[in-house]
Amino acid sequence: MQEPKRNGNGAGGVGVYVCHCGTNIAGIIDVRELAAYAAGLPGVTVAREYKYVCSDPGQEFIKQDIRALGLGRVVVAACSPCLHEKTFRRATEQGGLNPFYFQMVNLREHDSWVHTDREAATEKAKDLVRAAVRRVRLHQPLERRRVPIDPKVLVVGGGIAGIHAALTLANAGKKVYLVEREPTIGGHMAQFDKTFPTLDCAACILTPKMTAVRSHPNITLWTYSEVTKVDGYVGNFKVTVKRKPRYIVEELCLGCLECIEACVYKQAKVPDEFNLGLGKRKPIYLPFPQAVPQVVVIDPETCIEFKSGKCKKTCVEVCGDRLAIDFKQQERIEEVEVGTIILATGFQPFDARRIPYYGYGTYPGVYTALEVERLVNAAGPTGGEVLLRDGHKPRTIGIIHCVGSRDEHTHRYCSRVCCMYSLKLAHLLKEKTDAEVYNFYIDIRAPGKAFEEFYNRVAEEGTHFIRGKVADVYPEPNGTGRLVLQAEDTLLGLVRRIPVDMVVLATGLEARADAQEVRRLFNITCSTEGFFLERHPKLAPVNTFTDGIFLAGCCQGPKDIPDTVAQAGAAAAEALALVDAQFVELEPNTAYVLEEECSGCKTCVPLCPYSAITFVEAKKKAEINEVLCKGCGVCVAACPSGSIRQNLFEDAQIFEEIEGVLAHA
Amino acid sequence: MPDATPAPRKFEPRIVAFFCNWCTYLAADLAGTSRLKYAPNTRVIRVMCSGRVDPQFVLEAFARGADGVLIGGCHPGDCHYQVGNYKALRRFRLLRRLLREMGIEEERLRLEWISASEADKVKAVVNDMVEKVRALGPLRLKVPEEVFAEEVAA
Ligand SMILES: Cc1cc2nc3c(=O)[nH]c(=O)nc-3n(C[C@H](O)[C@H](O)[C@H](O)COP(=O)(O)OP(=O)(O)OC[C@H]3O[C@@H](n4cnc5c(N)ncnc54)[C@H](O)[C@@H]3O)c2cc1C
Ligand code: FES
């Protein structure tokens, strides 16, 4: 053992800690053999194996060994560094060493969990540990960069998730920019009539929150807007927002709606987006009565003034000296600086046309669940009366569950809310039409608070439940106009054919069509299903892999409103925690130039995507701005004279790793 | 040493993998949490970006006894650092040519785009590469003297 008592300067030997992780690692890798092997490696002072190195006693071993044995370096062979690198760096620091005198070996995710051959897995573990020991001996003491955090927060998406997150932050005194793509906030929830399982009216619980957003002094609300560019990093993002022209001066519009009344179109003729085309609107319109902001929009596609320039402009006339209408309004670009970002861009319903045999778009009697939400809504296109496209009231209704969910041809996952909203719609439809309602389900999933009770209630109301996947929807042969739902009833073991007047498709929730573009814009990742990926499914469910960017609501995956709100609160809390810390510590993995060795060839300068490298003419040398450098290492790999180096990823360290994994006994 | 290796019965390729921190490394983590099973022949070295992979790393790996080298990065357009993976691709193409001249088969060096959610691709790529390299047999590099002799003879 070399120089045992010289603590803190990293001159001592290496301590290696092999974690069993219960049986997660020890079940496949021979941890005892591995520790014994590690103990014999050059430079290793001590090697231990322990049940859970991340536990308090586990960390205590590390700290004590650093003090008692004068360790200079620490290697922990356990799970992925994404999970516990921070934990062990902290333990290393608390033991009295520079936290970067540490290296982690990923035994669990990259070895024991993916291999079945004990011997091969143990051999691999030895290779990895050997590489880490060799590497860590070359580690340098580093300082984390501390950068101040801009306290302002950007929230993208104004559904219930974005609304709740924005209000939480604003109530805590933080300035929030809320950017919503549509002319109003509210998201999908604004389209519902009632919400399961309590059946409280969606508008009654949502509208107060929407108006609170509008009137909150700490919230800047930009509707009809989109983020087009994001620069910077945690604490200091620079965001560009495009504000589409709505041809109304927002500050001057009082929301009196007289212009809509006065529009030269006496009748509303344009299919109305908010009512999913079931109703009509005029070219100048308010998406729905409770829209926030209460500011109308002009749709240039259908407005006569935009099409021909020859409209009488009765809207302008009636607006009078309020002067809120501006046909020349241009797109505006805003640039804002924020420290943290919450993404709450929600979901889109599965497109029912993708399953042609259900006949959506072919048979007028087939509706999506969201359309039915509008039909049962008192403010909806039919004033809350459930009338079919042919004007009749349905007497029999079939609800098909799991449309676009739990199916390998569409989405494999369960959309989590469809069973419950189908029960809700069954109840509402029955209440409004007294029809016979049939639910065709695979399994009823009612795992939330008061959900099972709600299911029982709906069942007791006399709604029919048929366990079976509908295989076909076709018109009744004798021209009754009804549609036959054909399914195998798996409880009875026979094929049922039930004629109905109305078919409701419980379409699942899927990632938005532009989720990939949004993901790129914000530099985060998506999971296989296309939803934004959280940093850890259990322990960091609202974090992303990009520091300072958080997720809330259905953009992360299907969920109901209670879960969405809880997650939005969590995302707001995470953002607050960062903002209130005032500073953030960044990984010190930046690149730097060895000035004496730089030949001034300028190869590196154009390579840097962040323009962090400049060529200093006076010295004829390259220089890296540490604040701008994000530490990718592209310039390091490209420098022909080897004079750019990268902290934490020094060439020498990586060469040691390469030799280490290959230096077979 | 109980496992002092006599002449190995069966050739087990050794593959050094450089995985970028933001996509492929995470995909390999996900393969773990999903308990996918794949061949135990790779040894992953984490780099921040595939663009950090210096051609010398690859050459060093071959020189030190690797039978194959796998570079994993984010899909085009997805690099956490915008364009690092394009740099990696450019270097990869050059490297392959260089390796060919050195008599190292193309299949021994592989560049793959594997996003954080593509755990199954990690499995597929590793298994496939192990099979291909196994079929090629161990890498035998010409020792410098041989190269030197060839150059003199030329
Ligand atoms: C038919 C149906 C019925 C349902 N019924 C219930 C119920 O009764 N009870 C219940 O608890 N849950 C119910 N749900 C689930 C509920 O809809 C969701 O939990 C909730 O809407 C999720 O809110 P969100 O804010 O995450 O997403 P969303 O409501 O989708 O809101 C996202 C918002 O972000 C905006 N946006 C999207 N992309 C961008 C962008 N790039 N830039 C700016 N803005 C953007 C959108 O315009 C939208 O306003 C139902 C779902 C469906 C489909
Ligand atoms: S970060 Fe993955 S390739 Fe650049």
C-alpha cells in the first residue's frame, strides 16, 4: 500500500466496491470472485463486496476506507451511472476526496441483467472493473461549474397539465411564459362534458383555472404560438417563440363577440374544430364560450376579406373605435430567456380511420369518443341533445373499447383512460337517451381511486357488458340503417351480432404527430411508443435526460386528469427546486486547449456546434469558451496535434479503458 | 488462478463498444431494465457523443486484441450535440478504408444508430456482430516488423 495517510490529494490506492444489488448482480456474477480479482489488480488497496453499496452502510465503507486506508481513488461496480454516479461521487467527496476521483462500473444493466452464463458474465465484470481501475488512476481533480439559474420558467402546452404547472409556479412568485399552440388554452379537458369517476362537470373545474392563468400577474400567456428554437442549457435557455397572427389585437379586444354576430356570413358555415366538425363556426370566431383568452380569431382560409379583399367588413364596423381587428397583422417573433422548461404538450386521440373495419368515416353512425363528449355537452353542437348525424335519437348504442390500444397492429400499450371514459359515456348516454348501451371490452381496467365503484354503479344502471373484441361493423342487411357489431363473447363462447343505431369508438391516446420534432427542438428523447421519455420510470418520472427540462401530463404517456395534475405539480416542484437553488452545477466535462501545443490549424473551429471555439489571431491559437462548451468532445477527437483535451474524458483515460477491457488475464 | 485459460476451446470474439451517453448507452441500460438477453462479448466504454470517438481509439482497440469495434450513436438528426454523429460517420468511412488497407475486414468495425428507446436494437446488433466476427475468426494483425518488411520489399 502506497502512502497510506495522504488523504485528499488522490495519491493513495484504489478502493473497489462491488455491489450485489440483492440478487440482481450477485445472482449472475460471482461477486466474491470479482472482489478477490479486483483486490489483486495493480494499485488496488482494498476491494469489498456488499449487499447494497448505495445504502448508508455501503457508502460508509467507502468514506471510512478513504480515511483509514488513505485511498486516493474509488471504483464502485454496481448499477448504471445514470442511477447512482451522483450518490457515489458524493460519498467520495464526503470521505475527503475530490468527487471526480471516482469511476463507476455498470454491472447490472450492462452485464448481470442481460447475460445468463455466469462464467461469461463474471469474466466480463472483471474486464470492466479492470478497465475502471486503470482509468480512475488517471483521473484529475475537477471543479463543478456553477452557473446561475434564470428564475423564469417556460411552460409549453396549455392543457390541464400546463395550466396547473404554470399556476403552481406563478403562485410561488416565479415568472412563467405559457405557450399554447391553439387560440385558447384548455386542451382536451375543455372538450369534455363530465369527468370520471366523480362526474363533475369539466368546465366547472377547468374554467376557474383557465381564467386564473389569464389574470395572474406572473404569467405571460401566448396562445396561437409555438416555440421554434431553443438554445442554451439548464439555467440559461434562450427560447424563440413564433406568435401566429390571429388578426385581432389581443390587448384591444374586449371579448364582446359583437363582431361574430356582425360577420357578413349570417349562418355559420365552416366546420368547427373545437366540436370536431360536428358543429359550424364563422370565419371570425371564439373556439368555445369559456375560451381563454376571450379574444376572437379570424381564419384567413375562409374570411372573405382575405380571399377577395372585397368584404364589407361589418366586423370592423361594429368593433368601431375599439380598433381590435387588424387584417394586416403579421407573425411576431419573441425571444425569451428562461432557466427551466416544462413540456406539457399532451396527446392526440388515435385516428379511428386506421381500423377500417370499424367503419369510422364510412358509416355516419360511427363516432369517436371525443365526438360523443361534444354531443353530450350542453354547450356542444347539439346543445347537449344526443342526436345522430341523421337527426335521430339513438335507441341502441355500442361502445367499442380499446380502439387502437392493446393491439399489435396499432399500439401495444393500454391507454389507461378509455375503459373509464367509456363507462362515463355509457352512463351519460343512457341518462340522456335512455338507450340500451352495450360495452364491448377486453378487460375492464378500473384501477384508480373510486374507479371500481364507478364501474359497479354503471353496471347496476343496466348497461350491458360483453367481453369480446369487436371484429366487424357492418350495415344491417335489411336496410334498417342500423349497424351490426359482431364479436365473440368470450364469456359465453359464442359469436354475438348486435344491431345498434350508434357506434362509439373508445380511441386510445397516442403521442402527438409532431412529438419527434418537438423532442428534437428541446433535445430530449422519446420512448418506443413515441411519448417523451422520463429520466427514470420510478425515481425521476418528470425529469428528462436534459437537465432543466421537465415533463407533465400525457406527453409523457397516457394518464387521467388526477395523474396529470399530480405530475404537473411535481414538474413545477422540480423546476422550483432548481430555481430556488439559484445556481446549478454542471458536469465539468468541457474541452480545453493546451496552448503550447496548439498548432493553430483551425480544424476545430468550424466543428463546434456551439461556436465555443475561437481562433485568437494575436496568439495564432484556438481558444475554448468554457461557458459555451457542452462537452461533446468532437473537437478533441478531431484535433490533429492532440492539443485539445476533455475533462473527464481525457484520451489517456479512454486508452486505459480500452487496454483495460482487453488486458485479459 | 482457477480460470487460467489453456488454449481456448471455442473462439469468443472480444468487442469493444463505444456508446454515446445520450442514446446508445441509455438503450443498453434499457436492455438491462427490460431483461433482454444478448451475447456477453461486448465491453462498453461510455463517451459523451459518438463524435468523441477518435480513430485512434479504434486502432488502439484492434492493436490491443479486440476482434471487433462497435460505435453506437444517436440517429441522424438526434445527436444531443446536434451533429456529432455526422462527424462520427465521416470518420467511420475513412477508418473503414484505412482498416481495409491494413487487412482488417469491414465487418469488424461497425457504426450503428441506436436511440435511447431501442433496447431491442442493442440486442440485435450485438448478437449479429458477435456472430459475424465469430465467423471471421480472431483478428490477426501484422506485427510492425512484417509491415516494415513489406514496405521495404515494395
Ligand atoms: C375521450 C376522452 C375522454 C376523457 N375523459 C376523461 C375523464 O373523464 N377524466 C379524466 O381524468 N381523464 C379523461 N381523459 C384523459 C384526459 O384527456 C387527459 O388526462 C388530459 O387531457 C391530459 O392533459 P394534458 O394537459 O397532458 O394534455 P392535453 O389536454 O392534450 O393538452 C395539451 C395542450 O398542449 C397544446 N400543445 C400541443 N403541442 C404543442 C406545442 N408544440 N406547442 C404549444 N402547445 C402545444 C395543445 O394544443 C393542448 O392545449 C379523457 C381522454 C379522452 C380522449
Ligand atoms: S450524443 Fe449520441 S451521437 Fe452525439
